[in-house]
Amino acid sequence: MDILVTAGPTREHLDPVRFLSNRSTGKMGFAIAQAAAERGHAVTLVAGPVSLPTPPGVTRVDVVSARDLLAAVERLLPAHAALVMCAAVADWRPAAASARKLKKAEMRPVLALEPNPDILRTVRPLKGGRLFVGFAAETGDPLAEARRKLADKGLDLIVANDVSQPDAGFAVDTNRVTFLTAEEHAPVALPLQSKLDVGRALVAWLERRAAAAPHSASQASPETA
Ligand code: PMT
């Protein structure tokens, strides 16, 4: 299967040295890419600014902002049968960005923002028979929010990620997640494990799903989108 994975944060620059971003390190998305490549899948990894080596056998495309990430996903998606959106995309960007470093005296204490595009919603018309997987990083009620995002973004699977615990979520090597699918199946809570093992579980889910519907995921093409 050709699998497109996104990972890491986006940076929304205010000027060449200042930006809005988040705590994502790319570890979870890179682990998914590694797990998929280990199983022999053709993997393209779209990475925000992170300092991780590219997993062996994976094709990597580097991006900076949410708009760069959207452009890369729109360009690459037609050649892939599955999209795994693990990137922590900044929802907002500064309304104005300067090409040169702003002087302190030129800056205001209140920053005007404008919304970034929602990537999953934007590429939904291209879904066709492709499998779409999202993540939901939550600190409140992870399952309720994940369920809402599963429906809202038209996903096949959402990985609810409770990021309130120190051993899960951002910047650590382990994760504790729950899989929720678009069907009525009960949520599947995975134990605390390495991000690589979470990636392996996710790839196994994609393989099972593609095998159950061989005329959708495995044959997703620009024509079927
Ligand atoms: O990178 P690590 O340090 O290993 O941390 C891993 C992680 C916590 C970042 C990862 O496991 C995770 O939960 N990633 C998703 C984080 C996130 O942005 O969640 P969200 O609930 O804000 O977004 C929901 C889904 O919509 C996600 O699939 C996201 O990629 C997507 N999205 C979000 C915003 C946006 N503008 N467009 C999107 O498509």
C-alpha cells in the first residue's frame, strides 16, 4: 500500500526568527512511517520542522507552515491509498508576517491571528476509496472529542491521544492511545507502549481494513478520487 504520513509541528512565522508552534517532536509520525516501511509499504513522510533522522526506506518531504503542509498533502495524496495525519498543525497563523526581523519597538503587545486551513477537511473531496486516519490530541475528555472529530473530518479511524499524562503524547518515546472507527465498534484502548509499537498497531489496522475492502484502499487512484 502507498501510505502518506504527516508528522511534527508546523511553524507559523511572524518574522524570520519568531513563530507560533507547538510541542510536537515528530516522534509519533516518524514511528508510524518506520512501522509501515518495515512491513514493506511505500511510505511518504511529510515532516514539519523536527530533528529526527528519516526512517530507512521512507521518502521524506520537509515543510514549515500549515499552508506548506496542505500544499504537499494535496500534491501527494492522489498517488497514495492511505493518509495518516499525525502532524500537530497550528490552527492559527499571524495575520501579517514580515520578511525581515521586526524590531521590538515595531511590535504590538497583541498579536492579530487568522485561521489556517483544516487539512483533513480540505482534502476530504479527494478521499474516494482512500483510508483517512486522524489523531486527536486532547487533555479533557479524549474519547468525546475524538468521536466529534472522527465525524466532523470524515475519517475512517481516529487515534485518541490523551496528552495530559507525562508518559504519553508530545515529546516522549511512549504513547497511550485509543482507536475509534467510523463504524459502531467499541473503542479499542491500547496499553502504554513504545510509539513504534503504536505505529505497528496502526499499520496492522490499515492492512486489515485494506484487505476487507480491496477495491477501495488498494486501488485508490486519482481517477477514483
Ligand atoms: O510528535 P510527538 O512529539 O511524537 O507528539 C505526537 C502527537 C501528540 C503530536 C500526536 O500523537 C498527535 O496527537 N497528533 C495530532 C495532534 C493534533 O493536532 O490534534 P488535533 O486534535 O488538533 O487535530 C485533529 C486532526 O486534524 C489531526 O489528525 C490533525 O493532523 C488534523 N488537523 C488539525 C488542524 C488542521 N488545521 N488541519 C488538520 O488536518
